[in-house]
Amino acid sequence: MDPSCVIVGAGMSGLTAAGELRERGWNVTLLDKGRGAGGRMATRRMGESRFDHGAQFFTVRDPRFREATNRWQQANWVVPWFDEGGHVRYRAAGGMNALAKHLSMQFDVRTETKVARVEPADEGWRVITESGLTLRAGALVLTAPAPQALALLAACSDRLPSQLLSTLAAISFDPCLALLVTIDGPSRVPPPGYIRPEQGPVEWIADNTQKGVSNGAAALTVHARADFSRDYLEAPQEDAARLLLEAAGPWLGGEITAWQLHRWRYSRPVEAGQRPACLFSRQPPLAIAGDAFGGSRLEGAFLSGLAAAEMIAELGSSD
Ligand SMILES: Cc1cc2nc3c(=O)[nH]c(=O)nc-3n(C[C@H](O)[C@H](O)[C@H](O)COP(=O)(O)OP(=O)(O)OC[C@H]3O[C@@H](n4cnc5c(N)ncnc54)[C@H](O)[C@@H]3O)c2cc1C
């Protein structure tokens, strides 16, 4: 079997799959439509301020993720942020995206490369990008959120198991509106820099300055609840921003100097019972991974990426 693999998506699941496959002697190429690696491990600049606007932190339960976290902590890539319910919440030093940057350093990651479709070819796969580039590989791992992965497979759906396609089609995601706000002084968000309002449209407010992501005046990330995000996903951004700023008012603490709204169309997979750690099809080798399979968190994405790589590598070694 040709030990080369194209991985679509360089978020936590794609980067984890890449690491495991390379460890097992595979040649790996990652393609991502984003400007950098990381996916929902995202950090954005607005003026002089920096915001984690996707994943805020991660927790650790599985021993394999514990081992990886210990390594990252020793390298000073991640640090504990706070402890809640007996679980440490880790943040990445310099913002969540910095962890993705560290992890992606060792790989061939082609960013700003949007895959348009994938097709079985000979014993492997042909991957065609929107710009017309074609890559061939012995195996394929898709880590884009399930609805996007399904769209990539549309052209070859008659060659794939119907069970795999129907499992993928049944997965839906909640959206999340993320409002980024700068204030002309310190915020009223209590230490260590987060609050979960009990009611209203706001689910979470983080103070990136207290968190250590930004310097100077307060830089807040305000995440809307899923139902509000769904209702206002396509609405004019001023309408959503006004309501979120009103609800976040008690924690702002000063005058708003700037804001930006980011729409996460695929924020968190809607949980629907136990799913496998990844979807897998043998001929030609295809694994579909992501947080929809391992659990709707960074740890789940890590475990799903690992499972995908293990299944592909085992197929190669049984030839
Ligand atoms: C607002 C928000 C808050 C969150 N908070 C937390 C939290 O506090 N703790 C936690 O553990 N988790 C949190 N999460 C969830 C966490 O971010 C995800 O579980 C995890 O990042 C998913 O990783 P992934 O690799 O599966 O997917 P992604 O990170 O989405 O990676 C998929 C990648 O595929 C790429 N892609 C998609 N389509 C194509 C294409 N056609 N061609 C090329 N590339 C493509 C995308 O650009 C993306 O980089 C949060 C998520 C959001 C959005």
C-alpha cells in the first residue's frame, strides 16, 4: 500500500492524525482553507488586542491526551488557567492558536488551500482543490466538520458505504456568534478572567487580558448561546451585537472602543448518543475524524484524529 496520506483540515484532529501517521512512517500532507493551521483553535487580532474567539480552554480525561498535554506543558506551550469541578482548564500560552502553530511546525501544511472534491483513484485518492491543484495519495483523512466533509464526498458517494454516508449526514452542528469587544479600561469580569451568565443570550465572557492573551485595556470574547446564535446567524451583525453588548453590560466596566462579530457556523456538534471514534472505509482507505466523533471538545478532536491514524496505519501494516 502507498504510505502517503492527504489530511483535509489542520485543526486539532488533523494535526493529531498527522503526528501519529508520521510516527508510523507515513508521508503526510495537510490541506487547510484557513490562513493558518488551527481551525476552531483560533486567535484573532483587533487593533492592538488579541482574542481567543473559538475554543477557550481544554480539559483532560483520557491518558493519551494527558500524555500529550504533559509534553506541551513541559515545552511551555500550555499552562493551567483555572480549576473547576476538580478538572484543570488549560490554555495555550500566547492564545489557543499558538498551540496549533507549534504542532503544525513539523508538517507540510498547505494553508489557504480549499479542497473542492475528492475521488477514488487507482488504489488511493485524488484530491482536487478549488484552485485546480490535484494531489494523489494512498489514503485520505477528512477532518472538516461533518456537513462539509459530506459535501466533499458528494461526487463519489456511489463508491462509499451507505452506512458511512448516513452516519455523516445525521450529524449537525450548533452555530456560535462570537463578539470581540475592546474596552477603554479594565473589565468587571472577575478573576481569573471568565464568567458564565446564568440567563440571557450570552453563554460565556472571557477577558483575554486577564487570561494572558492580550495586553493593555480589556479585550473581551463574548459567546452567544446556541439558540440565540441560530436566530441571529444571518441577521445584520449590528442587531446581534447590540443585544449581546446589552446582555454583557454588567461585566464590561468601561466604554466600548471597538467590536467585531465572528460567526461560527459549525461551532459544536450536537450530541446524539455514542458515535464511533471515527468513520472508516477500507477501499480506498478513508477515515473521517473530528470532534463530532470523539466528543465535542478539543480532547475529543485529538482522540478522533488518533483513532483515524491508527486505523489507516493498521490497514497499511496488514498488507
Ligand atoms: C466558539 C467555540 C468555543 C469552543 N470552546 C471550547 C472549549 O472551551 N473547550 C474545548 O475543548 N473545545 C471548545 N470548542 C470546540 C473545539 O474548538 C473543537 O472541538 C475542536 O477545535 C475541533 O477540532 P477539529 O480538528 O475536529 O475541527 P476544526 O478545528 O474545525 O478543523 C477543521 C479544519 O478543516 C478545515 N476545512 C474545512 N473544510 C475544508 C476544505 N474544503 N478544504 C480545506 N480545509 C477545510 C477548516 O479550515 C478547519 O481548519 C469550541 C468551539 C467553538 C467554535
